[in-house]
Amino acid sequence: MPFHYKRTILVIFVFLLATIWFFVPAGKPNDASVLFDMRLALPATLLALGSIGVLPRLMTLGLLFCAIGDAMGVLGSFEGQMGGFAIAHICFICWFAREIRCTKTKPVILFITTLFCLFPLALAAVKVIPAVPDIPIRIGCSIYALLLTGTVYTSLVYAFSAPAGKRFLPFIAAIGGLLFLVSDFILSWNRFTAHISHATLYIMTTYYAALFFLFIGTLRAPINVPLAERQKTKCEI
């Protein structure tokens, strides 16, 4: 996969502009406007469109479904929002898992990463999920929590499994997965458990940072296995 420097810089630039526009809503109309509020979904949309041909296809799809989840949230559909992000995490998990399959992962890495990921799952199961009043939504949140943690788990294993000297970008991607977890945990805690002051600021800051790091961290993927070996083991993107 060739690396397009100029295009990548342009995508990052417009993404940052769109992110700034969300936090500094220049041109905000006096009356409520759903179209203006859709600027929330603009950063993810720009990353998704800009990543075509630059990122692996699964990562591009994941970013696209993040944008769809954002749009559904603006329209007031929590179920649609959660569904969009759930599909996004399935895409992320599938890509990271495919990369892990092409490496020799040490059992100790799997063990430590599993223990690490069990903590947020246990916290969600004890503090957040029981606070969800509606049973169908509670089930959906439980499934989503598993998928979200799956992205964190696979991205961490991917990072720790990368060969020495080639771990920088995988760890950037793993930071993106962790920030996604932080963002959604703040969102769910604020929505179902207890009010958090300035929650929107924390949620959106960590969310946009997560998208940025996932984009940067998978720019030059795959990096773990030479192309010839990947073709031999059918681990192509």
C-alpha cells in the first residue's frame, strides 16, 4: 500500500479544522438547526472519505460507520448511534485480528492484555449496565461494551506483537482504541450513572483524538509481515 504524504497531510488538516469548528461553532444560527448540528459527524466523515485508498478497507469502513453513528446521535436515535459504532468496532476488531494472525503473539501478552481489559468490562457490568432502565437498551449496551473492549484488546495485542523497531504506529493505534474506551465510558457514565460536569467536552475531545490516532496508527499498515510472506499466508488486507 503506497503512502500518500500530501493527501494524508491534507486529510489531517481538514479533520483538525472540522474538529475546531465543532468546539468553536462559528456561524451558529439563532434557531435550532439539525443541519448545523451535523458538524459533529463531519470530522469522522472527512477521515473516512480521506482514508479511501490510504488505510486498510476495514479501517475505512470503521471510520465511515463512526460517522453514521455520529449522525444518528445528532438525530436523537441512541439505538442507531450505538448500532453504527458497534459495526465500526466490528470492522476495527476484524482488521486488528487479521494483523495479529500474521504475527507470533506471546501467550504472556494475551494473558496480561486480557486481565487489563477485564477491568473496564467488570466496571461497566457493576456500575453502568445495571443503571440502564430499558431492558433492550441494556442488552445492546452489554454487547457494545464487549465490542468496544474487543477493539482495545485487539489493538493492544497488535501493538505488543509488532516486531522491535516497528511498534510506534501500532502503539498509536492502540492509544486510539483506549481513547475510544475512555470517551464511551464517560458518555455512558454521564448518561446512566451520574452527571459529569463538562461531559460533552471530555467525550468529544477523547473521541476525536481516538479517531485521529486510529487513522495515524494504521496509515502504513500492514507493517508486521513482509508482503511476500503475507501473500503466502493469505494475510493481505
